[in-house]
Amino acid sequence: MSFLKQNVQQTERIGGRGDELDLGLEPELEQALDAFRLSVHALSEAAYSRPRTVTVLTHRRVWRQAAGWALGCVLTAGIVSTGFYEQHQRQVAAQRAAQQAEQNRLAAQQMREQQMREEDELLAKVDSDVAREVPSAMEPLAQLVAEDESE
Amino acid sequence: MAAGTVLEAMTMETAQAVAAEEFAQIVQSHRPQIFRFLLASTRDVDLAETLTQECFLKAHRNWSSFRGESSAMTWLMRIAINLQKDHWRNRRMQFWRLTQTNAVDLDEASEWLPGGESSAEQQMLAKEQVEHVWKAVKGLSERQRTVFLLRFVEERDLSEIAQATGLSEGTVKAHLSRALARVRTELGGRR
């Protein structure tokens, strides 16, 4: 029996199944589906009756499983250590920020003290200047008094 | 009283022996079909064998609860489909594993054609068609693929597919229609 004849017979068999499914298959698609079915049947038959190589497969699977576990462990360790590293980095950054804030606060305080000192010095200077100015304003009167006494 | 107990025990033993024999016959007659369906679904010989074993193990454990509401084949197919689903679900979690252990690639799968008396040209054409159908099947969703394979490889009718997959007949039709559209597109691209 030729391959095509076999296909036609198979198609008729499927078409004549009598269920309510009408998929409207065109001949080329039907032919392709028949070829596919025959191919799967042949492949399955060959695979079903092939000799088994259990030992080799078991050995290979053990290695694969071990490699899988190792990779899984490495990934888990990586994720955990990344988490710890991130946490540590955050703590360091927080400490640095606190130190910086403390330094800024001290600098501002020093600046305030410096300003107060400068203001005090300025006031003191103004006071001393005013104190010196007042006697000199009386100087002409003092001269007059001196001239009168000499005459 | 004692004679009755002995008789009861003997009847139970006989029933168990009959059930075991029945199950052995079921295994012998349906195992190649279950294996074929799983092989077509997974394209992995080792995996198909493992799942077939698991399927019959599960069936054996639950053989007493099989009430014959559907055919044994449909019942077994349902177990196989569920096992396959579980397998893919577990596999998604085991992302580091190789995708397939003893996979059959598309070229290799398409090589399998019954020779017969067909000419070399016909063989080439059939091989090409099969390759395109495999490609289309590979691109289908899990459910579409299951429905498609049950219909066009296992030649099950709608009600059997619906029973085996737990879907309604309407949903099965919709999945089949979408799967066929994909196969058509794949075959159309060949021209």
C-alpha cells in the first residue's frame, strides 16, 4: 500500500468517526495531519521498543542534580550576601549622614559664636571711640580757660 | 461462622486476583498509547517513560475507585494529562535544570515516516509537512497542544477529549480551532 493511499484511508477513517466536529479541513491540511499522526506513531513505536540505558541516565541525572543544587546554592548565597551587603551599605551611609549632620551643626554653632564675638568687639570699639571723642569736643573751652588765666 | 470467614477471605482474595489481572490487561493494552501521547506532548523519551510509569502507578493505586463512568483509556489519559501538568508546573520552579534530558529535536521527529511504497518525492513532501506540523505544535499552549494531540494523533472524539481534559466540548472545539489555525499558518508559510 502506498503512503498516499494509506493517508487517504486514514483520512476517511477520521472523517467517518461520526462525532459532531466539523473542522472544515482542506485536503492539504488533512494530508499533513495524517502524515504527522503516522510519523508520531512510528516515532513512538521506535522509542517504545528501544533498548534502555538506565545506568548511564541515572549517573547523568545524579550529576545534573548535583550541578543543579550547587548552582541553586550559589545563587541563594549570592542573593543573601547581596542583601547583607546592601544592608551594610545602608548602615554606613546612615552613619556618614549622621556624622555630617553633627559636623554641620558644630560648624554652625562655631560660626554663631564667632559672629557674637565680632559683634561684641565692634560694640566695645564703638564705646571706646565714643568715650575718646567726648573730651575732645570740650577742648576749645579748656583752651579759653587757659588763655584767661595767662592774661 | 469460621467457615463463613474463610469463604469471605477466599472471595476477597479471588476478587483481588481478578482485579489485578484486569489491571495487568489494561496496562498491556493502553501503555503504548499513553506513552505515545506523552512522547508527542513532551518530545522527551525519558520523560515520557517516567510519566507513563507514574501514570500506571497512580492508576494502580486508584484502580478500586475507578467506577467505569468513562472508558479506562479516557481515565488513564486524564491521569497522564494531570501528571504532565504537574511536571511542567514543577519544572517552572526548577529553572536551573536543562530543558529536556533526552529530547527529540524537530528534524529527528520529522524523520519518522512509514516507508511503504511511496516515492522519494512523496516522502520528502510528507517529511516537510510533518516538520511544519511539529513546529506549529511546539508553538501551541499546553492546553491547545493536549487537545490537538488527542484529536489528531490519538483520534479521540470530542466527548472523550472533554472528559480527559476536564473541559467543556465547546472549549475543546475552540482550542482545536485555534490549534488548527496555527498549523494552517505554519503550512501556509511553507508555500
